[in-house]
Amino acid sequence: MTEDIIDQYDEPWKEALDEYLKEFLELLFPEVHAGIDWSVEPQSRDKEFQQLITASARGKQIADKLWEVHRLDGTPALILVHVEVQGRREADFPERIFRYGARIREAYDCDAVSLAVLADPSPNWRPDRFEFEAWGYRLSLVYPTAKLLDLRLEDLEGNRNPFAPIVLAHRMTQATKGEPRTRFEWKWRIVRSLYEREYGEQKVRRLFRLVDWFMRLPEPLAIEFRENLERFEGDQKMPYVTSVERLAKAEGKAEGKAEGKAETILLFLETRFGAISEKLSSAIRGITDSDRLTELARLSAVATTLEEFEVAVLSL
């Protein structure tokens, strides 16, 4: 089995943070989670953040995310989450946290808290502060960190928080590099637990997608995994994931009626991503060109986010 697998961490982490911010904070930063008023929906500030740091960004940030939240006393605050996935120390990482935090505070005139997720496989790399001192001047910044290696595998397996299997998938992707059969066994163990946790159909699909994204397998093992999953879902009478694949195949065999194709695309998107906006639904139903719909059907199966698909539709 010689297929070279390139593991991906960046995009799965970004999507996981977008999907499960509350659960992420509850698992890794419980003090922050407890201080937020969750009755006020957090607002992503990623686009503004990326524009803010583009000119000065250096180093490898895997999934830096910025949200606006409200404290329990009603005070607005900004939360900046840094996720580092690397196999070696990065000397300027603390400085980067300081620099980004300073830029955010200046731009928004708002309290800003930086959180660092150390997702690297090095047990001794634990930067948690930035300090500078000269001629009586002293600057010190201490920021909360979560070292994923500190989380016990058995605790993650037993935790019902939906972010626990995501962290577990990340950890075991790192641990099984170059060991495809071991990765297969861990992936099966994690995926099966999604059903055992009784998350429900939509959540199982979304978490499966993230686990599958992290834990890539060589083609022969990927085929074996899907066959195992289809048998398991059949036995459990829970065709959550394999029914999506059958839907995609059925679409490929469908007759060329535009209306039928459009409805199939919408059903597939709802199955993968949840509720679809009226704007997107109308745009898809308004397409009458069969070739364009066929292309969109293919994209609906491979798009990493609903936003990515929507951009493609609205650009037609």
C-alpha cells in the first residue's frame, strides 16, 4: 500500500471552529465559555481580521479565527483563536499573538482576548506569553493555551461534547501518519462512536465529514471503510452517511429534466450542510441549462462549505 497521503489540518479546523465555536470553548477553554452570553449569537469577524493582518502576517497560522461575542454583563468583546499545527517550535509565535491582539484592539477599540490551541505533536513546546524588557521598560502578555496532547484519549472518547471527536480525529491523524491500517481502525472507532453518542442524523453527517477530512486513507482502505460503514448503517437502521452517497449516485443517473436536477441538488445540499437560504434555493431553481446543473451537481458533492458552493452558483 504505497499511496502517499497528504494530511490536511487547516481547512477541517477552520470549518470545525465555524460550526462548533460554543462546543470548542466548552471543551478547551471552559472559563471563556462560562463568561459568554450565548443568548447573543457570536458574529464572525474573519474577513475584517484577514484584511487587518495581511500586510504583517508571517509564520504559519493554520486556522486563526476572530469572533465578536458578548460577556454576561453585556459588554462586547472580541475572541481571537490561534490554532498551530506544526512539528517544530516557532520562535515568534508569542510575538505574533501580541501583534495581532494589538492590531485588533486598535482597530475595534474593544476588549480582545487571544486563545492559543497548541495542536502540534511536540510535548515540550508550550508558549504561553510574550515578554519584552529594556532600560526599565517591560511589556508582558500572558494568554490562555490548550495543548491537545494533554487531553487523554479515553477522556475524549467518553466525552459527549461534539468537539471531542474532532480533537480525537486530529490527534489520531498525527499519531497514525505512515500507518494506514492503524488509522483505518481508529477512524472506524471514532466514526462508530458518533452513532453511539446518539447525536442525531444531521450532526452525525457533519461530524463524519470532519473526521473523514482529517483521517484520509489510501484508496483500497477508503473503499473498505465505506463498505464497512454501509453494512453498519444497514444493521443499525441509521443510513445517515451512505444515503447521501446513494443520493449522489442517483443524481448522476437521473433524467435530464432541469427541475428534477435542481431539486436533487437542493436535497443533497440540505443533507450535507443543513438549511439552505431562500436566495440560494431560488438561484438554483432559476437555472434551466442542463449542463450547468450537472456541473453544480458535481460541485455539491465536493464543495467544502456551503459558502463555496453559493459563490459558484451566484457567479453563473
